Amino acid sequence: MDRKWSLKELYTSFQDEDFLNDLKQIELILTDMKKYPACMQTEDNLVAYLKQENVLDDLVEKVYAFISLIMNADTNNLDALKYASVIENLLASFADTSAKIQKWIAKFDLSKIDNEDIKNHLFVLNEIKQQNQYLLDDQSESVLANMKTTGSSAWLKYKDQLISSLMITMDDKTYPLTEILNMAYSKDKEIRKKAYEAEIAAYQNIELGIASALNAIKGEAITVAKLRGYHSVLERTLIDSRMSQKTLDVLLKTMKKALPMFEKYFQTKAKHLGYENGLPWYDMYAPIVDVNSEYNYEKGSQFVIEQFSSFSQNLGDYAKMAIEKNWIDVYPRQGKVGGAFCHNLHCIQESRFLLNYGNDFSDVITMAHELGHGFHGHCLNSQTALNAQYPMPIAETASTFCETIVKKAALKNASKAEQLMILENELSDCAQVIVDIYSRFLFESRLIEKREEGPLSVDEIKSLMIEAQKEAYGQGLDHETLHPYMWTWKPHYYEADYAFYNFPYAFGLLLAKGLYGLYLKEGESFAKTYESFLSLTGKMNLEDVGKSVGIDLTSEEFWQNSLDMIKEDLELFYELLS
């Protein structure tokens, strides 16, 4: 069974009358909304705008999601590519009106508002007022939006096509990149090594094109940030993330202090596998114990449902529904993008999930991670579209929390060998989210700094990546076998409006650990607290969302307590290993 996702709940095809009608409806709403900048600042007008904006957001999400999901499953789909340009151009043509509407909203005195619909959207409205200072004049906003369609958006599509069509030869057989990446989890050392070497060699055929895309996208991000009056690309990211610089600084400081702890972990694993100079890159996911951990999709999905249900019936039922209703595109294939993601569809109160499932326990964890994203969206279904849009850092919290549930539950009934396998998987993931993410933050910071001086060559980009890996991993990895091309297929570097999509993973992991600590204290009653917490994430800044469950995100102690939970797992790992 190929187990592809069902999209008929959105539309049956690009020729579907509903699809074409909704596209036309978007155009009509956008035209009608041009009236607002000329309207009086009255409560009735603001309420009318909010209702229309919520309808528009759901409609745009529905159309754009259908296009995007088809394109991710088949990057060469010509209809998807065509309609992606159609919707992007349509929205770009509205940019000047959108800027005028934001300026119109900025003139409202929201402190004197008594209307319930408006009060329900106060956070979003105040955010619009604050963002108003970064808006350009109407004509400039229109120019930027239209240029984006032939700038960063076009470069992103080009990069995706290069990566998804990359075929890699290994032992006289040809594989898509997604299958080669899955081989990093193989039990056979020779396969892991050959896959790594073949992968590195293959990038040389597309490195110039991808470097051009990266330079263009980062160049646009820098230019737009300066034009809008941000001090830096990072400042824009933090404001969009609803996160303070203080919270980020404390998070990064705590992560840096944890690097020696993970360096010891990598060195211990290296010695256990027979290496003296640190762990080779291709053995980062090497199994440390020989356990039959094969989980086909049926077994893996049932396992996730059972463990989710041990936390709450709502979470278990959600996973069961997603699996049984074919919301998941499961297996790798040529033309399908790599990695995994969740696309929440507030417009139809559902989600869709892309996996590249490879029958390993790590694939079970990835499934749990993505279903966690979906459950987050599920908890926001009671909110309006405007109040369901949460920032990047909080996006990784529910997913990581669900990973933790599955791993902790799996440990309880496991043999010592199985416990070692599960802990290894957990620690490997934590190392990625703390150490590799730290390296990615260093890399992107330095890349943007250098890009301000001009475009970087392939060798310069590779050098920055290796430098960042050495700094983050220390002597934990063998410096002769690092990964100079980690910037090529990671999608997080290629969104001009979403730079630094790295620290949100560490934020999410450590916040999830903190939430799990609360669960251990409160027991079953925490499930309702958790769902309430998720439902607030679209209408508060991150610090206030944390306060809703008694967490101070600016406290180094909080982040350290979360890291101490990982330290406990490390100590058990060393004990079992010895």
C-alpha cells in the first residue's frame, strides 16, 4: 500500500469547480477589502473587517494548502507550480492595500473598545499597531511583494526542484536523496558510510545552484529588514516570534553551557563503537545496541496511539483519527520532498502530515513529533483564524512534548537493551536540537553577517558550516568527517521572511521538557492544563504564554531544569552502557 494522504477534503483536483470558485472568491474579497482604509475608525467597521479577514485567512489557507501539499508530494507537478504563482501574484497585488489597512487599524484607540469581537482579537490588533512602525509607504509595499514572487519565492522553488530531483548513485544503484538520508539509520556501518560519501559527492552537481538560491534569499532578507527599519534580520525574527531578546539570550547561554555534556556523550558513543578521534558524522545515528527495533508503519502508528492515550484520551483519539482518515503521506518516493512536516488546516479543522517513513524507531518518533503539531492545531480549532496563528518557537513545543510522551512510555516496559536503544534515540535527538541547532544558529548568524558584504562562494559557505560544527560539537565528532553541505537540503534557511528557524527547536524541546516536568507533578489533571496552554498560543507573546502555566522564560533556572532532565537520561544511558 502506497499510503498517500487524502486531499479530497480540500479539493479533488485543480480543475475542481470548488477550487476555481474559491480562487475567484479570494479575488472578490481582496477587492472588497480595499474599502477599509477609507472607512471611519468605528467599532462596526473594525468588527466587519475582522470577520472578513478571518474568512479570507481560512480561504487562502485552503487554496494555498492544496497547492503546497501537492507540490511537496510531487515537486514537478506543473499545475501546482502554475497555481502557486497565481495565488502568490494575487496576494502580492494586495500588498499595498494590506499596508493601508494596517495603518488604518493603527489609528484606532483600542483602550476604549468595549465590543466582544474586538476584545477577543485585542492581542492581534495591538500587534498590528506595533508592526505599523516597520511598514513602508504603500507603493514600496506593493513593489516588495511583487518582486518577492520573482525573487526569494522563485529561488525557493528552484532549490526545492534541485533537491527533490537529485538522484544519488551508490553501489551501481540510484536513489532519491530522501532514501539516502534514511540510510543514516541503517544497522550496517558500511551502508551508513557509503550513503554519507555518496550524498556528499552528489551535492557537487547542484552546489552552485543552491548557493545562488541561498545568497539571493539571504540578500533579500537583509535588504528588506534594513528597508523596514529593523536593526537586524534577527530582530525581525524575534519580533515575529513574539519573543524577547532576553529570553533568546538566556536560552543560548544555557545551550552553550550544555555543549560539554553532549561532547562527552558523543565521545562515549565513539569509544563504544571503536573510534578514538570522535564520532564520524555518518555514525551519529548508528545503533549502539543490536536490538530488533524495526517498526513497520502499522506497528509504529499503533504504538503512538497507545502511548498518546496513556497521557490523555483526547490525544490518543486525535492520532487514531489522523491515521485512519489518511491524513498522512507515509513513504519516500522520487519527486517527494525530504524530511517531515505537519500542515495544520484550520479552514477544515484537520491537518496533513508528510513523512518519509523508513521502519525504524526514529521514524515512530518523527510520526509522534508531527502528530504533536497536529494536536496543537486541533486545540486551536475553537479560535478564529487570526487567533490561531502562533509564532515559530512555540510551534516546536507540542511536537517535542509528544515525542517525550512516547519515549518515556516506551522506556517503562522495555528490556535493558531496548531501554538503551530508546535512550540512545532520545539523546541523539536532544543532541541534534541542542548541539546541531546551536551550530545552525552560529552558521546562519555568520552567513548573514558575511552576506551583507556581498554574495558568498560555495567554498565560503561550506567553510562557515564546518567552522560552526567544530565550535558546537567540539571533540565529540571526528573533524575529518563533518558535513560541509548541511545548508543544502535543510529547508529552514530558504524562507526570506522566516530567518533563524533554528533556535525555535531548542526553545520547543526545553519548554516541552519543562511542561513534562509539570505533568509528572500534577498527573492526569495536567492534560486539560496542557490543552488550555496550547489554545492560548495564538493570542499572547511567549513570555505570557509561559506565565499561564507558571513558567518564567527569562529565567536561566527554568532552562537549566529542563536540561537537567536530559542529564538524568544521560546518567541512565551511561549506567546501562557500562
